[in-house]
Amino acid sequence: MTTPADIERWLSLLPPSKQGDVKVRHHKDVGPLYHISTNHELGAMMPSVTRRTLSAEDRAVPRISVAPTLAGCILAYQACDYDFDADEYKGWYVYGLPFEHAVRPSKQLLPDVEMSDEHWLVTFDPDTVAYYPRTVAKFFITDIQRQRRLRARIISYKGFVEVTSFDGLVVAKGKVLPRGKYEFSWDNHRLKNHADADGFTFTPVSVAEYKTAKRETVSLLAFDDQRPGSAYW
């Protein structure tokens, strides 16, 4: 179990100029934390230094980037466009990671923390060397539209999501999507903050509608006995 001394020791390793208003929060005060990935078979995750960062973001603190909402995950991830255009595109899994304490970084460490509400899972002690993800939801994009409105660049996304957890999926602050299958959409004009509860539009769909969309859009997920198990949802 992580002790206050473990937390203080970890905080003391941060450069004074980067500490700012870093907070270490207990899971009872945070709720679930999610991580999205194109890897459909994530095993034990260990905090590490990431290369996918903002230009002003810290690159020295080993961590696992997570967020309390799907909105926060997407805003922090900022690579859905890139993944969608990749040859190996196969959609994303939303993982929940059980934890005891999580770090909410300061703006000095993460400039867009207020937008995404990103948290970090770090190694406080020997018990937090690894974190073990559990699948909460799966989603894939079927279409991305890009257009200009005056000086604004609007990017609109359409896709489908399957919530597999009986606890549902927190999509934005105060909004939980129940277990089931949905068609959904969002754009970068409506979804600007992790608390934008109206940033998404969700419409329930049948199993048949979901499977048809998956088969037509994500070729790697088509029903093909020659494909590896990792290609199936």
C-alpha cells in the first residue's frame, strides 16, 4: 500500500519549477480512470517516458496517461485522425486501470491539463510498478469530415462504440453511458473540454447494425477465420 511518505518522496523528485499545483488524488475522489489504445491486447502497463507529447509537455516523468472521461482521453490523445488514416487501422479499446492514487499534473508539467483533466499513474512504491488494464469499451470511427468555417477548422467524427462494462462508461463529467452499443459523433468545435457533456451525440443501435458497420468500415475486424484473435472484438 502506498504511504504518505511514498507520495512525498515521489513529489520531492520533481524539479521545483515543475511542481506548481501537482495533486496526488485517491481513487475515491477521482472515480474511474481510462486509457485508450489501438492495442487490443494490453497486458500489464508500466509507467514510462512517452514520446507522444506536446512541445511544452514534460518528457522526464515516467507515467501512464489516463483521464476520468472518454472526452478527456480523446482530447489528451489527439491522434484519432492519424490512427484512422493508418493502414493497420482497427479501432480503439478503452481500458479502465484500477489504482489507489493518481497524479494530476500541474500546468508546468502538462499545459493542457485543464482541458483534458489528464491524470498520471506513476510508480510510488514496489506495489505500483505495474498497472493492470480491464476492457471497458471499444470504439471505431467510420467517417471524418474536415471543413473550414471562416478561420476555424472543423473536424467532425462519426463512429460506433460498444460499452462492455456493467458500470458503464463516463463519457464526460457527470454523464455515464450505460452498457450497450451506440452510434456516436463529435467534433472539435463542440468537444473542447472534458466537461462538455453535450460534446458527443449517442444513438442506441442493434447488435446487427453495430456488426454491419464494423464489418464494412474496419476491414481488420471482419469475420475472417484466417485473422488472429487480436483482430476480433
